[in-house]
Amino acid sequence: MRVRYVVGILLLAGAAYFAVFGGEYSLVEVGRVKRELALEQERLVQARAELARLQARVDSLQNDSATIVRIARERWGMIAPGERLYRFEEGDTSVNGSSNERERARAGTSRDSTIGP
């Protein structure tokens, strides 16, 4: 009877060891897969947010003429017919800076690039 008890305990201990550390579906492996799943779900949420942001950008570029005008003005300095573009240069801001440099910075320049037909 004592032998059966010892064999039963050994079998139970072996099964517990195998459940925790062995096989394809061990508790260690299940824990690793759950952590990996949580990480991939977070990446999916981030990818979906990026996709929504990019789809909104595409929509605004395709359907909103004000967006096109804003980009043309900001990126390429384009202006609408009849407008003037003034550009200001960084001048010498020290006390001894010449007045000519400051005047040039205030005057700016105009450009002939236009937006539209």
C-alpha cells in the first residue's frame, strides 16, 4: 500500500511538473503567449489610430481646398493673385547692429508665386 502511495505522489508530481514546465501548452508558455498577445494588441491599437489619422489626412487633401491652399502657402510660399509675400530675415539684434540690417529685415521681400489659375 505504501508503494502505491509513493507511486501516486510521484505521478502527481510528474504531471504537475509537466503542466508547469513541459509541453507545448505549459503554464510558462501560456504566460509568455499572453504577454505577447497583450503587446500585439497594443500595437494594433496604435496602428489603427495611425490609419485613422492618415485616412483623415487623405480625406482633407482630396476634399478640402483650404487644406491645399494652406499647404501651398506654408511649404512653398505660394500666394493668391494680388497678394504680396513678405519674408523677414534675422538681423543683428545687438546694440551695435547697423540700422541698414534692421531696415532690410523690416522691409522683407515680395514674391511672384501665386496660388490658383
